[in-house]
Amino acid sequence: MYNFSQAQIFILFLILGICIGVFFDFFRALRKNFKTTDFVTFIEDIIFMAIVGIAVVNSLIVLNNGNLRFFIILALIFGITFYFLTISKLVFKIFRIFLGFIKKIIFFPNFLIKNNKKINKKEGF
């Protein structure tokens, strides 16, 4: 495996905390753009927690031989907090715009069909 110093591990888990924040904002933007039921939201939460849990455990095993230390937990918390206090609003806005564009692409054929039906009703077809 790798042999990192504690300072390097702290920085790596700080970066992982920032990545978790970005991933959370992606799910948040996904919920804002695509309205879902409570059950689907529940499933999304489970998927989010599973992916983050796997990422953290995998990082612990690969980077620190599976040793969980207090400073690693602090690094994750600091990374997430740093992200939300600095660039979260900007990243969230970018995700909202991107997912809004994707939503328009997905629902564009539906829009064409609805408008075609309205035009046909006006013309008497």
C-alpha cells in the first residue's frame, strides 16, 4: 500500500470532504430540477449514503491501511464545511443550469407532441 504522512492523509481526506460536498450539491440540484415522490427521495438518500460510505471506507483502506483516526474525521468535517462556506452556491447553480438543460432535452419530444396536438385541435384535424 501507500505510505503517507499524517499531514498528507489529512489533506487527502480534506479533499474527499470537499468532493462529498460537491456530490451532495449534485443530488440537491437533481431534486430541485426533477420533482420526485418521497419514496424516490428516500432511495436517493440511501444511494448517496452508500456511495459516500464506500468512498470513505475505501479511502481509509487504501490511504491509511484501514486505520480510522480522529484527525481523519476532522479533515472530512473541515472539507465539507469549507466547501459549503466557499463555493457551494456557485457549484449548485452550475448543477442547476446543467440539469435544467438535460431536463429540457429529455422532455423536448413531449413538448413537441403536446404542441402538435394543440395545433391539430385548432385546425380541426
